[in-house]
Amino acid sequence: MSAVAVHGVGTSHFGRQPERDAIALAHDAVREALTDAGVDRVDAVWVGTVFGPAGVAQRTLRALGITGVPVLTVENACASGTTAFLEAHEAVRTGRYGRVLALGIEQMSTAFSGAITPEPSDPEQRGGLALPALYAMSAARYLHLGAVTPAELAAVSVKNHAHALHNPRAQYSGSYTVEQVLGSRMIADPLTVLQCCPTSDGAAAAVLAPATGGPREVRVRGAALRSGRVWDHSSPHVWGYDIVRDTTADALAAAGLHAATDVDVVEVHDAFTIGEIVTTEALGLVPEGAGGKAAAAGVTALGGTHPVNPSGGLLSRGHPLGATGLAQLAEITWQLRGEAGGRQVDGARLGLVETMGGGVSVLDGNACVVAVLEGP
Amino acid sequence: MSAVAVHGVGTSHFGRQPERDAIALAHDAVREALTDAGVDRVDAVWVGTVFGPAGVAQRTLRALGITGVPVLTVENACASGTTAFLEAHEAVRTGRYGRVLALGIEQMSTAFSGAITPEPSDPEQRGGLALPALYAMSAARYLHLGAVTPAELAAVSVKNHAHALHNPRAQYSGSYTVEQVLGSRMIADPLTVLQCCPTSDGAAAAVLAPATGGPREVRVRGAALRSGRVWDHSSPHVWGYDIVRDTTADALAAAGLHAATDVDVVEVHDAFTIGEIVTTEALGLVPEGAGGKAAAAGVTALGGTHPVNPSGGLLSRGHPLGATGLAQLAEITWQLRGEAGGRQVDGARLGLVETMGGGVSVLDGNACVVAVLEGP
């Protein structure tokens, strides 16, 4: 078994880019990752995509002159990109392949107008319980319990849009106030549009290989995948809390860490503001019920004790489903190398990536990938 | 690293079954595989499917009371099911998981009417070079070179439909003559409808775990995956030949075998008659250019020297894309246990599975998985 390192990362710009095709977006990400790693060949490729056209990886690689290497495509809802990373990591760790490219691709603007179309076979989605409504239920419960206030929900959006001011590849950014966030168009009560991730096009990639101790290598300390149980009505927690908590415990154990508070910077799945709040609690960065207060107090902002989503997160960088996990990984890699520019977390040495993929049907459960990384 | 065995297999019926949903089909396959293995739990699941639907595996497993285990979905065109098998094998081999379910699912009848819809971004398919046309070009070239005759092409269909008379789960079967095959409706000259695989619904599954030497275990001697180069105009061979030859060489080397002729029974990817002919040559079962003659002479029939597709193959059992590879694996498992009934290859001890997934675009290459198995 080999210690595995991220040797290079790359991403496209994120945003609505219907004029560019998925292959062009992926080309940007892969070319940058290969250049970053200082290589022009890989031994295998794992691709994460949810809706993205068959053969997109092969066409991208052909355009880069990389042909004849094994290509495996994985789908795991919003965690597809992180699942591609996890499988690439496993392949290098076990010596199956020497140098592996993990690539996430999604072009949503040409596939959907508005929200993702419900699966016709899915009773929850047919009944209106699409993901914005699902997260809105979590937010409503937190409000009911007094575990969060509307202003605390909005604080997550304010923070992540402000972080994204320093991320030139982010889809959206801005200096919003809590009042502006709360006053924006309602999507699923209590979540306003500025509390929901946008429809995004983008790609992100990483080159993984055995760790050699190089000065720009980011070592994978541990990584874990869980798939969720059917929605557990006996759990006191909202949807997603339990799987994030348990997957984080697996990843921390693999990394030899006791708690997520040992980590200096994290990128988490903030598809909606309540998502980031629940996730910071489930990770153990803050106590249960304290996530909203932490966001409002700046604990999770750049300069705070536990900076969360310095990239702007899904809310601001964007959420091209299959690409998201590898965009998160790229951000943490830049952070741990000290290359994150105006959004750099000073002295970041340990980082964590968390992505939760919601099932098409709530009752079908979900998936979560967590990885812990260490800078050079 | 553990030696890996197939401990149980199962399949649905194959055919047009629009009245049943994909979950019901998968349920049949998984339930049978678990019963066959004598287990009711697995530690992880790999699912192969091309057209979905998302969450189908999770819903199937929930119906069987299996929740909370990692589920990974892979897509690799027609080789999706065999890719799920390969990844499950790798997970057991490296000790990542103890007991793994590989599941292939596809319901095509409700997704398409007629041929698979071309990707709008794909110039070859837009131009008419869908898979029947592609295979027809291979057949036309073989005819031009004198490497096959129309009657030899038809002999593959006659053989596989006759084999399927002994397979109660096959979509089609029949005692056809060469003249009937050649006289059936033309699809893509020279391939008539009886030389083309049908649109199918079905599922197949296998339970993999470390080999313990049990009396019903079928050991995985070796398995390999390749993704194809861009169509190589400098190759003297038709599309697919080179990748099948090279992947077979990898799998035979992993199995410690010198040649595919050491194997007693094979299931190959006969999506079209010419496909089986080219594949038997690329495998090395027969010399190059001798595949058609071998089929016509009964060499590849039940009772022949090198029986090919005793199940009826894709042409007769059917071709539910993501399920096909695991249906092939189930057939070889039954053969190596001596449980194949009227289509049993006497004394079969070594078997081989080959699946080739065509890329959406010819220029994007393709994928091939080959596995070598050994009976108890």
C-alpha cells in the first residue's frame, strides 16, 4: 500500500457557460492539472458526472492526446466528483495504477432550465419534495427548535459570497447584507435565492500518484465513503446529519486525527445555507445547534477559528454536480500549498473536503465522501 | 491480496418487459444471487447501468432490506456490468470490502423505441454511423476480403438462437436456417434483423468474496479492463479487434494461462453476428479470418471444440446494456458448476467472459473487460 498525494489540480471557470461544451470545460481542467503536476501522461482516469454526455471524458482526453488508458465513469449524485477522487485514490493506494487522473464534469445549463427535473418514478420528487424543499424542511426544523435564526441562515450566504470576491473562477460573488439575502426571491420557505446554489457548468481535475515528499505535494491522509440508510425517522437529526458525522469519523480515523477541529480549512457541501450549518455541526467543527451562531459570529469565515468554504462554496463558486467534489479538492490543495491568494487561510497545514450527494428519492438515502489532506 | 471467488449469481428474465420496472428486475437478480451465495448481507455494492435511472440500486437494495452499505454506480457503455464486476473483484482482492455485490441493470424498452438515440454532440452518430452501421462496416470489410461469407455470418445467429432453446430466461430462441436469417428484414447491409441483438430489459447480479475452496465457488483467475484508443486507421483490423486481443492477453496473463484455447467455454459480446466472429478471432480461439468458418462448421457450437455463447449470447438471450456483463458471468458460473442444464458444456472447468463497450462516438474509442474463471 502506497501513501498517496495530489500532485496537481485544475479547474475550469464556473458559471453558466452554455456557449462552451462540456469537453471544452473539461479540457481546461485537465490541462491545468497535468501542467500543475508537471506530467503529460496518466495510467488511468476516473470520471465523475451525473448528467454528462457519454464519452465526454474520452473526447476530452483525445483532445489532449491521451488515448488508450482505462477510463471509468462513476455516478454518485452530488458526490460523483469526490467519488472519482476516492476511487483514483484507492487505485494508487493499492498499486493498481501508478498515476491516476480524477476528473469531474457537469454542464447543467444546456440540460435543464431551472431546477433538476424530477425522476418520474420518484414519489417524493413528484410530490414536490425536490432538493430545495428538502433542505427547506431542515431549515424550518432548525428554526422551530431555535437552533438557528433567519439572520444566521443568511450569514452563511453573506460569508460565502464575500469569500468568492477573492476567487476569480467563482460563478457569483458580492458584498451582500443579511437583509439583502433575506429579501431576495423566495425559493422554498425559508430559503431565498441567495441561499441556494446556482445552476452551473464546470469541470475540475486532480492528478494522484504515490507520495514522494515533493515540495508541492498534498498528501491524502484519509478518505471515506458511505451510502446512507433510508431516511431514519428515529434519528433526532435532520436529513444528512448522521451520514456526514459517520463518514467524517471514518475519514478522521483513517487520517489518524481525533477531531475535525484539528483541521485548518474545510470545503463542505453548502448547496443551501442550512446545509453548511448542519454540516459544520455534523463534522464536529462546532457543537450541535451552534452552526448558525458560528457563521454569524465569523467563526467559519476567513480569519475565524474554523474557516469554511474559502472558495465561496457551492453557493457562490457554483455547483456543477459531478465537478463539485474535485473543485473542493482543488481549493483545499491550493490552500495547503499557500497558493489561494486573497482567500488564503494563513498557515493551513491540514484540510478537509466533504461532499454529500442527495439521493434522487429521499427514501433511497444518500452518499457522502470525506477526505483529509495534508500540505507539503 | 485475496483470491476472489464468485459465491452466487442471479438474473431476471430477459426480454421486453415494460410492465415491470427496473427495480423489480434488479430485485429478481439480487435475491437469486444472495440466495445462491447463502447470504443476506453484503458490505458494498457496485452497480453497472448505462441509462439509469438514478437511485435504482438503492431502491432495489432497500426492497431487499439492505441499507447503509456503500453503493457505487459505474458506466462503461456495453461493458458497464462487467466493469461493476471488475471493480467488485478489485475491492475484494485488495481487502477493501469483504463481500461485494455486483449488479447490472437496464430497462431499455421504456427508454427507447427502436435504436438508441444518437448523442446530439456526436458527429458520427448524427451522420448515421450508429452501432448497427458500424458493425455492418466490419461485416462488409470481412466480406470484401473473403474472410467471411453471408452464410457464415448467418451461422452465428442460427447457432445462438439454437443454444437459447435450452435457456428458459432468453429473450428469443428458435430453430432458424441460414436462409431464414439471411432473408429476415435488413437492418444495416449486410446485417439482417436476426443478426442484431434486440432491445432488452433485464438485470443480473453476482456476489463476490474471498475464495474459501467451497464446493460451489467459482474462482476469478484473472480480469482486465482496457479503454480503446481512437480508431486506429493504421491497424489492419476492424473496429474492436485490437482492444479485445489486448485485453484478453492481459486477462490470460493474470490467470496464468497461455491462450484462450485453454478455456472450455466462453461468453462473448455478440451484439451482431460479425461481432462474435471478430471476437473469436481476437480472443485467439480460432485463427484470424477463420471465425466465420468455425461458426459454420460447428466449432463454436455446443458440442464443438470451442463452444461460444451457450446462453444464446446477446443475439438471443438479449442485451440489456448494463446487465449484459453480469448475465455473461452468471452463465459462465453455472457452466463451471455444471448447472447449465440442456446447454451444459460437458466437463467445463475454465471459462471466459468478454464484453466490449462501444463508445458513443467511434472516434472516442471503446472499452473491453475480459475475465477468466475456474470452476470448483
